[in-house]
Amino acid sequence: MAGLILIGFFILSGLTISLFFLLGKQIGKFYIENIFIVGLAVTPVVAAYLTDLYPDMTSRIAPLIARIFAPLALLASVLYLIALVWSGINISENRDILITFNLLLIAVMAIILFSLSDSENLKIRKVQIIILLMLTSVTLIIDLFALHAIITRLAGGITPNRAVVLLSNLLILIHLSLLMPGLYRAGFKGETTASAVKMTAHYLPVYVAYILLIIFVFPFIFGFR
């Protein structure tokens, strides 16, 4: 339950700070000190209260994510892209925005995965699957923006951080590309989400291999820098 609350909280926090930043307003310090810290402190209390109030809620976390946070994440992602295009800012020249971009990408990707974990049991299955398809499409566009920015920054040399971010964005790009056909068939062809769920399950070991690569191989490749 706490994880569910934090996913939504992180996305909305990142969106809020980023949008104001793009508008030339530096609210990061104020937001973190007065809202973010308070939100983190309150989260366990709220999660404990909800769990006590609704004991069976823990078995419904995935559907709850799909019904609430998937549409919210879709709206947040679309607004973020509009703000980015409207501002004309080149994210490859701004490291902070690029980091925010990738955090948003990872958070939205997590919501898609959580939503798919129990999408077969959603009451409004078709609507939710279409929302997930739209969210996957928007996230794919965000990933392409991020990849372009990262590749542009590689002109200044390959660093451990750039290599890690580049590889993670490539893995997410491949995953999203593989997800879209299954979600499309489920949303518009009357099929179930079984193919998308199965593909995701088979792809998760790729992320595990990626994490192990970063932990045990990258330090040697980059001389422990």
C-alpha cells in the first residue's frame, strides 16, 4: 500500500517540480522541504490506516494502480511532453531535466508493469487496456526524447552514468515496443492481455541481468570511476 501511494506521489511531485522549472520557477527546494518530506513521513501512517480500514486491499493493489494511477500517469506524461515542446528547451544541454525525464520514465514504466500484473481481473478491462496502450505509446515517445538527449551527450565522452542511462533507456524502449502489439490486440481485437503479460514476465530477467551487469561488470569496465 505504501508503495502504491509513493508511486503516485513521486510522479506528481516530479511533474510539479519539472513543470514549474520549465516555466522558470525554481520551487524544488521549497517543495522538498515543505511538501515532499511531509508526504514521505505521512505515507506509512496513511498506508497503515488504509490497510486497517480495508484488510483485503493488499490483494487489489494492481487493479487499484490500473484504475487510478494509469490515467493519472497518462495525463502527467502528456502534460510533461507538451510543456517540454512548448518551452523549446534542449534536454541534452540540461542534465537536471534529463534526470527528471528518466525518473518519470521509470515511474511510468513501473505503473504499466504493475497494471499488467492483474489486468485480466479488471472490471472495465477494455477501457483500462486502451489507457495502458496510450500510456505505453506516450512513454515510448518520452524514451525516444531521452535517448536522443543521451546520445547527444555522448559526444562529450562515455562516462559510467551515461552508459548506465543509455542502456536502461534502450532496454525500456525494446520492452515498450514489444508490449504495444499485445496491448493493441487486447484493446481493439478482442484478445486477452495474456500475450503482453507473458512477454513482460519473460522480459523481467533482462532487467535483472542489466542490474547485475551494472553492479559486477561496469566497475571493472570503467576502472571503478
